[in-house]
Amino acid sequence: MNPNVPESTNIWQFCVIFPKCKIGENCNICANVLVENDVVIGNNCTIKSGVQLWDGVTLEDDVCIGANVSFTNDRYPRSKNPDWKLERIKICKGASIGAGATILPGITIGEGAMVGAGSVVTKDIPAGELWIGNPARFYKRVGK
């Protein structure tokens, strides 16, 4: 077991958890999830199946990530690129991302915000807003 995974956190089958990541209390990490070293997962987070959390992703407390959400950390990906630049993603407290959404590099999703299933997030989302579509656009304000 990884010493960075608290006993209160459940990690299901076929997951890859790198040794230097930080995972909080009472999380549920479903099957087929990958968590790289430079990732922080807060307390009470749910990460559904098929999600890869690449270096540079931070999930604050109470975040819900739907199945097969795609995070990206490189705006101009190329194989063996010596000029590669990590762009961090921050998902703030209580935010939820629907299944199959794609989050581009350098994005912050605000506290309590929601992203609709299948949406492509190309810019920051303010706290308490629901964004949907491709590219994702403001739909309405949402409460907790």
C-alpha cells in the first residue's frame, strides 16, 4: 500500500498510484484510474473510472470527477519535446465535472462550479456556475 494513501480512502482495482502523489482522507478512487506524482487530491473526493490525473492536477476537498474525464497538461504536445511546459489545472472545493469532459491545460474551475458531461473546457470557470458544450460556455448559476 502507498504510504500517501490514508486508510479511510478506497482505491479500487487496476489503479496506478505514483508514490509521490498526495491523496486526502475519505476519497473514493474507482477502477482504472492513474494518479501521477505531482498530483494533489483533497479530502472527500470521488474520482470515477477511467480518469488519468497527470502531473500538475490539484483537486481541492469535496471534488467529484465523472467517468473518463480527460485532463491535459501540455498545450502543444509533441513526442520527446525538450521545450515541454507543464500547465497546472486546479479544481476548487466542491466542484463537479461530468463524465467525458475534457479540461485543457492551465484551467481553474471555481468553487462549487459544475461542468456538464462531454464538455470541453477551454477557459477558467468562475465559482458557482454550470458550463456546458464544446467549447464549454456559461449555462446558469448553481448552488451547492
